[in-house]
Amino acid sequence: MDYLVSVFVWIMACYGMSTIIVSSVIFEPVRNSVTKIAYLHKLINCMLCTGFWVGVFWGGLFWDPFSKIEAPYALRLLFDGCFGAATTWLIYLKVYPLMYGK
């Protein structure tokens, strides 16, 4: 049960950090200053793209949900990114209509 709680906290951390980067007022000055660089602009304005890199970040620096799998570290980081992107995107698809009344 402890492992599932850790996975849930990791997913919520990925979603929270992605939301702050992509759509918060706090991060708006950074987003506005990065718009001059085309590939970074796309990266920080896309919930799916940001979710991938946030998953890699949390998996590499905090906790790896795939730590029980016998795989090379780089492959586990790829899994972290994909898992972070997928869960962030799924939560976003459910929360976005509630936030904006759509």
C-alpha cells in the first residue's frame, strides 16, 4: 500500500508542477520571456510536453516509480517521462472542463 501512495503522490507532484509551469499566473513572466525561443515556447505551453519533462525531473531527482524494474537508469527515466506525461494529460483532460466550464 505504501508503494501505491508514493505513486499517487508522484503523479500529483507531476500534475501540480506541470500546471504551475503551463497555466499559472506565478509562472507567466517566465513563459512570456521564453516565447522568443520557439522550441521552449512550445515546451512550456503544452501540458503533455511539460508533463514528460516534469516526469523525468521527478523520476531523476526525487523518486522513481519504476525503481522496482530491472532496467538501465536511462530507460527508467524514459518510462518516468512517459508515465508523467500520460497521467498529467489524463488528469488535465478531466480537470480542464471543470476549470473553464466547457
